[in-house]
Amino acid sequence: MKKFVVVGLLLASAWARSEDAGNYPIADGPFKPEMDSLKQYQCPEWFRDAKFGIWAHWGPQCVPMDGDWYARGIYEPDNGHYKYHLEHYGHPSEFGYKDIIPLWKAEKWDPDRLMSLYKKAGAKYFVSMGSHHDNFFLWNSQLHKWNAVNMGPKRDVVGDWQKAATKYGLKFGVSEHLGASFTWFQSSHRADKEGPKAGVPYDGADPQWQDLYHFPAEPGDTGWYSNNPKWQQQWYNEIKELVDNYHPDLLYSDGGVPFGNEVGRTMIAHLYNSSAARHGGRVEVVYNCKQKSEGRWVEDLERGIMPKIDPYQWQTDTSIGDWFYNRNWKFRPVSWVIHLLVDNVSKNGNLLLNVVQRPDGTLDPEVEDMLAQLAVWTAIHGEAIFGTRPWLVYGESAVKIKGGNFGEDYKYNAREIRFTTKGATLYAIALGWPEEGKLVVRSLAEPAGKISKVNLLGYKGPVDWQQTAEGLVVTVPAQKVSEYTCALKITGTNLKPVEIPQVTQTLHPDAKGNLTLGADDAELHGDGIKTEGQGGQPNIGFWDKADEWVSWKVKFDKPGTFKITASTASTNGDIEFVVEAAGQQLTGKAPQTDTWSEYRETDVGQLKLEQPGDQIIKVRPKDAATWKAINLRFVKLTPMQ
């Protein structure tokens, strides 16, 4: 069996070198594949007004219901997907990803019904998956046989989504993850290194399947985007087919500008020129990618937010669960969606939310319930969101938001206030309902300008309010308008925010002395370390550097002895870290876990506090020479009896 691998490598390598590349046709128009030329782009008003889109991150990888990156994980013996695949389908040398594809039938998929739900929930645009890293196309492609019209559902998924979006008046987008596919899928060419199938090539090594799995990469071609001109040409041809045949209002690339060179810039220029030709010279299309734009496109943050107002329109893409259906993940509550949306809009951003679908195309009952709750909320509060623009400041916040990708899990409350504007109207949206019956907007204290009228969205009667030196003080009704927000509609003259002092968050043990130091409350020290959501739970990850650390400020009311435990995940195994507080250093060991989303609690030791008062509790690597990354979910302090 190894013989065909060698032959396939030689043939594929020769084919890659001999195939013509560098042919990138582009529509006529003002845009050229140059950064200076792309600077003339202006984000269309429809996108600036839309604020909220829904995404169908859906395809054959949802069939096992085992989560994201399944197509690659089944070829990685240390990956949980490999173990699941082995137990349920067999060894990937005999039953690989190509055999999963026919199992995706989408037999209960009703795009018309789903689009109706999404519109009621407030979505103004909808984005279909075009192709994930699995190199399976959801559109009717004449260039690639592995597509949803030929196989699986035997439907033009992109086309049917587009028809439904058009019927309900939503703008339509497509996401392409194809650029990373070429190197991403290379694990399919390998074989087990040990066990009963050691040395037996996976099905991706068979040349007859290389139109799905790609030919073997050249040595050193391991980046997110391939440096092979043949693959870059293939990507351009296939994405151009998608763009030219469907004319989406939005195109999303999962990464920076594809290949970081002329190829990706040419696609952007072609997209803009094509749109201008269809709209009388106006560019009405949006291009999203995960790269700073300076206005050349709309920057996208994966599972992240901006720490402040960005002058250029931007977008968060995130999911209510795992990216592909995962039976082990809990869905996000509607409060999380609402707070993320409000926070983004206050900072000149949009929210693109993946609503996770089952393999058959339906939604779980709790997902439909979440959409129904969102529809109720947007019916009342939509005027403070859709069609708005940022104010002079985004809000009032005690939550420390570092910003960037993979940081979206923050604890909000009614003291967190976000601002939006529409014409002469200012909206102040508290991210919770004030339990004490009063909402104080400190940015609108008396020097902030003259307020003439205040209304509470969703409440028909008048509200009592005063503009004082403390702020705008509003008495809210006893009956809550919403469990999730309290939104004021404010009119006045010369309204400008007063400067308010920064609040430093201090944590306190509960009445029984217990204290959990979570990822959301941590102060992160370093450029790489970030808060993320592995396994659907907030944790501190991307902790690759030994000089980075985390801390919490805690106020203890009395002395005592506490048992310290930590919840960690690490595929590296037995990595030592130190918990420091009150002049003491306790060493913990992160036990090895099968995946980065499998957490285990471990005892760290006992912390003795001789005096009450403020303490900084710090967690850092023990030894720089042996440090390997861990995910830290929390540190727990439990009083000793």
C-alpha cells in the first residue's frame, strides 16, 4: 500500500510544478490589486446600518455531531475526533472523510422557514457557508465535483439560502474557508505511527482522492495559507466562480487577505469592481477578513471584540456553540448574544452569529427558543441598535476588555452602559436591569450638556429623571422591561460625555468564604495570552510564553486558611505552574488531558492568610525552560474548617 503513496507524491508534485499559474482575471473598474488602490473603498451604508447577521456554519462535518475541524481531526491520532471516528466509523485508512460526505443528507432542511425565524430575531443579513477547510463546496460548481449538488443533499445549498434571504429582504453573504484547506488537509496523507494500523496510509494518500484531499504539500509549506502558486491559482478560480455566479453582498475569508499577496488583493479588487458595475458605480459589497483594514475591507474578529470604538466598521464572528454541531456543547443563552451585540454596536461593530444546525438542517428546541427571545428583545430595543452610529465614547465599563480575537466571555451587569446615536437621539443601554430601582449614567452628569427628555424603551409611561452632579439618574419601574438590558432614549442639546474615573474590579469571597477566580475576571499580563471559550466555557488560553501570567485582586474580610484548586486542560501533560499570594508560592501541576476542552481539577495546596485586606493572587509558569501551554479555567479558594 505504501507504493501508491510514493507514486502519488511524484505525480502530484510534477503536476503542481507544471500547471500554469498567475492567471487572475479581474473585472474592469477603479480598483487594482494594490493596497493604495483598495484604500478608496467605502463600507456601504447597508452594512453600517445592519449591525446583526446570522451565519450557517454548516456542512458535512456536522454529521458525526462531534464538533469543529472533524475532517482533519480524524487523521490525527492524538485528537478526540480520531478516537470518535475509530469507534463509530472505522479506521481512516478504510473509512475516511470522503465516506462521511454522502451521509450528510440535510433531509429536513427548510431554508424558507429558518430565514423567517432569523428575520424575526433581527438579522439584517445572512451568510451561508461556501466551503470549509474540508474542500467540500456548498454551491453548484463546475470546477469541483465534490459539491452539494453532486453529493450529500444534492441541493445547491448556497443558491437555496440566497433565494430565502432575498425573499425575506436580507442581504446575502458567503464565507470561504478554502484558502487554508490546502495545508489544513495534509494530515489525511499520513498514517498511524503505532498500533495495529501503523504505517498503513490514510485514504487521503491515495491519488484517486486527491481532488478532495489535495496533493501532498511541498516540504516547508505548512502555513495557514499555502505558498504553492498552483494552489493559489486553484483558489482564485474557484472563489471567482462563486462570486461571479452568485454575486453575494458579502464575502468572508477565514484568515487574513488570502496568501498575503497579489492573489488575495486581486480577488478583493474583482469583488469591488464587479459590485460597482452592477450598482451604477457604487460598491455595495462587503469583504471580511481577519486582518487590519484601515478601511480597505471590513476587519473580522473571531470570537472577539474591540476594546474601544474603531473608526472603521468591523465585525465579530462567533457562535452560540461549537462551530459545527457538537452534542457535548451547551448553547449560549440569549443574554450573551444581546450583550455582545450591544457592546459591538457601541464600538462601530457588527455581530455575525453562527446559529448551529443539526445535520438534518433543523435547529434544537433551545436554539429556536433563543431566537424567539431575541425576536422579543429586538422588537423593543431595535431602534437603539439598527441604523445607529457610535457616540463620542462607547460606554461606561468596569470590565477590562483587552480586545482582539478569542476574547468574548465577559460578565456584564446593569452598571455596564453602552451608547449609540441616531440623528439627535442618544441611547444609553445598561447591560442588565438595575435591581436597586435606579439607573445612573455617570457620563451624563450636569456638565455633559442639557437633557430635555428621557424615555425608557418598552415602557409606555413617563419615567422620573434628574440630571445631577452624579449623573443622569433615572427611576425605573418595578416591573422589568427586560431581564437583559435597560435602554434609555435621550434627547438634549450639546451632549458630550464627562470624564469618569476608571473602576478597578475587586473580587470578594462569598458569605461562606468561597471564592472562584474565573477567566473573565483575570488581569492578563502579556501579548499572547487571551481569554477564550474552549469547550464552551471561558478559560485563559494561548498561554505559550513563559513570561506571561495572570492575576486577580481580592479583598479578604478576615484571615484564614484556604484550600487551592485549579481547573486546567493541557495535551502536553504535567506542566507545573505557581500560585502566588500573601508572600507564599504554591506549585500546581496541570494533568494531561485528551483535548484542550477537557478540564480537570487539581490540588495546589493550602494558602494561609494572616491578615484581612487586599491581596493580589497571581498564577505564573514555574519554569521557563520546561513550560508548555495550558488552558486555565479557574482557581478556586475554599476555606479550611
